[in-house]
Amino acid sequence: MPVQYGQCLNKAGCSLAYTGEMIRYEGEARCPECGQPLGPAAPRRKKPPWLSGLIVLAILVAASIAFLVWQRRSQEPSHAAPLPAIVGEPDQNHAPAVVDGNTTSLPEIPKPPVTGSSPAPGGTPANVVNERSESAGATPPVSASPPAGPVLSASPAAEESVVTKPPTLSAQQVDTTRADVLKRINAMPRMSAQEKDRLSQKVESAHGMERLRIVHFDLGKTTLSRSTADQLARSFTAGDTKEKLADPTLVLVIAGYADSGGDPGVNLRISQDRADGVSRLLKKAGILNVMHTVAMGSTDLLDGKRPEQNRAVEIWAVVP
């Protein structure tokens, strides 16, 4: 039989339909995951033959315009006269010698007698005009010598990725999260049906679910900085969290999220990579409890009001 391609239309319960993946089949056109009939494959758009020529033409036009602008600017004479290197110190009430942005020479004025003045260190006269010394208003000159005391460098910008201990959720909020996690477990393509049933049963019959940590990520990132990774490892190997993890029956459910911008399929993969990265980090830190990662994507949001808060991973403790 000839090989054919189709698409699953069951977007409510099939991850292959959710991601729009092309499915290859021979014989009966049915989805290998949900068993629903396959729809016809969307035709692939062919690039029009004239598109390449249009792109080349646009590049040539842009290059020609840039060359003409550069040539015209290079032929324009400079109107600014050079600023004299050393000028006499004018009277403070004297008007500045600047007209229409062009510097003019200062009129000769009698130089007042100098009493007790000495040239600056290194032989540089004190009245040398510096290009950076002109500023709006009467700005005092900056001393060349460093200020007394230690010089503090500017502090680096704070990183977005951070580990926080979330507030306690109400019973209704926990039930809502439980329902979202169950929905995502059933749609995960990498899990077998038996694994889905086993994990769903643990979540449904859990005597308690507690959100232990929220780990925030930078935009488009799936890895944590070294400092954030160390902070997360320390938070799970000390204090009350360590005592809770001492129960070997406790299961960790690691839910990855992404913001609502961009392609939903890409966001689903990003949320899965974030959850997998946190799981690997906890295992490397010596956490022996059973862990399950769940990709929540960008449709089930962690925070509906602040989109940046959805670039995160939630770590839940499920007590059977």
C-alpha cells in the first residue's frame, strides 16, 4: 500500500493533534495515540518562484540607497570651526560665544593678574577647554584625582531566575491545579497508557498536595544560572523541606510552564525542558524521591495577570 500522511483532529484529547504533527500511515487512516480517524494533511505551501528574485532586488535597492546617502554626506563641508586649545578665562557674566551651534572665536580681553595660582600637575594649564566639560547649566568641574575612600563598583543587574517559597494555596486552588495536572498527564505523548494511569491514580487519590517551590526562568531560557541552581539544591537539602522528603512514599510532581507568547507547540516543548532540567538538578543534589515531570505549556497559566510569572516550574509534593 502507498504511504500516506494525515493529521489528527482530536485536539481535546490527543497531543499529536494539539501539536499539529503529520502522521504517516498505511492502510486505515487512524491516529496511533487516540484511535480517532485522521483528517487530510494540510497542503504544504510552496515558495513562489519570484520570491528569491524579489529579495535580491530589495537588497540591491537598499545597498544603492545606502551608497548614495554615504556619498552625499562625504561631500558636505564641515561647518564647525575648531575650538581653540587654550583661551583666556572669560568673565563669569560674559555671554557664551556660541551662535547657531557654530563656535566663534572669543574677543581679546585683558588678562587679570594671577595671584597665587600655579599650573595644574603635569604642566597642563588650568584653563584648557575640554570637550566633555561643557554641559547644561553650571556644572562644577570634575576633579581628576579619585575621591577618598574605597571605590565601589556598580552592582550587577538582578537575575530574573529565582527560587521562591510560594504561599499556601486554598483547597479550591489545589483542586484546580490537580485537575490541570491530570489533564496534562493524559495528553503527554512520551508516557505509556500504564504510566499515565499509575501517575493519574497517585494524583487523584493523594491525601495531600503541597506546593514546595516555584522556580522562575528568564525569557526563552530552559536552564538556570549557577547561583539559582545552587539555591534550589540548598532549599531541598535543608530545613523542613528535607524533613518532608525523608518520607520515601512522597512523590514529587514537577510542572513546567511557559508564557502565552509565541507558538503553543514550542511553548509546550520549552515547559517540558524546564521541568526536565529541574528534575535532573534535584537528582544531582541527592533527592531520592520518585519524580514525574509534566509539561503544562502556555494554555494552563500559572498567573493569568502577569505573563512573566508563567516562565516557571512548580514543584509539588504528593502524599499518597
